[in-house]
Amino acid sequence: MYPRDVKSLYLVGLEVKVPIGVFGVDVERGGGDEFVIKAKVVEWGYSRLSALRAFLISENSGVVKTQVRTAYRAGLGQSLKFILRWLGFDVRWFKMVNADPTIVPLKASDDLEVLRNIAYLHAVHNHVVVNVVGRRYPVLHSNATPIMHAILAKSNYNHNKHLIQQHAPRKIIEKLPKVTLT
């Protein structure tokens, strides 16, 4: 899911339409310390937030089983969480990454490409940072996103330079793997 802006969520509420997609993601280990990430669209479209909330309530009654993956621009995380709580969502239903999916890791020209970027971001974050880098070095919750941006920078994709400079240790940056997004 991609909420375009917090303002429309606040002004329109549950009737705002957001792009939602289901992607199949394959992570393959390439030669050496390189990964190939393939994101294939299964289904995508637009939905009102009220329908998404009803779906999540029915899926997650009792225990959180289904999470919606999303991404947001730097600085909007707390505002987005506040508005979602205000609209009746449980923020545990969302897995968020700090990156603007309209430009990171690839420049997106439409909503499908934005959703694909979100799939790429979560694949790099979960499969490469947590599962691979996290086994070699201590990856804390606070530096997982900067390490993800450092991997994107090392792989020559768009990234947030500010996050890397302030939060990612130089020792780890030098030893990070590369990714190829297809």
C-alpha cells in the first residue's frame, strides 16, 4: 500500500483511495556477495482505506497474521502512524520502511512502479539486511534502514545519503553486499 500524502488521509479519511498490490518477490544469491531481487506483480489496483481496514480487522482478529508493507518519506513516519491510529488502524498491521518509494530505489512514473519500489525496499530490508548482514554484524532496529540505503548506494541505486552519513557505521558499509533489482 502507498499513501500518497498524510494530508489527504487527514482530510478525506477512510474514503481516500490508495494503490494496493500483491507482489511475488524472489531473492537469489548471485556470484560472491551479490543478490538478485526479482519483483513480479501478482495483482494490483486501488482500494478505499475503509475496505483495507475491514480486511485487516477480519484477517488479524486476535493475532497479527497479515501485515501491509508500505514506505514513506523521511519525517512522515510519526504523522502517518498517528493518522492511521486515528482512522482505526492498528499500526502493528503495517510494516514501514523509511524511504520515498517514488524515487528510491528507482524513479517511479506511476503507481505500479511505486508499489514495485516498495516490494524492492522490503526485500532488501528483510532478506539482505536482516537475514544476511544481521548474521555477520549487529544490526539494530535504528540502523537497519540506513544499512539498507547504504546497500542501495553501493549498488548504484537511488538512496537517502543523509541517513547513511549519520547512522550507518563505516566498518559495515565497506563489507556490504550488492543487489541487482530486476
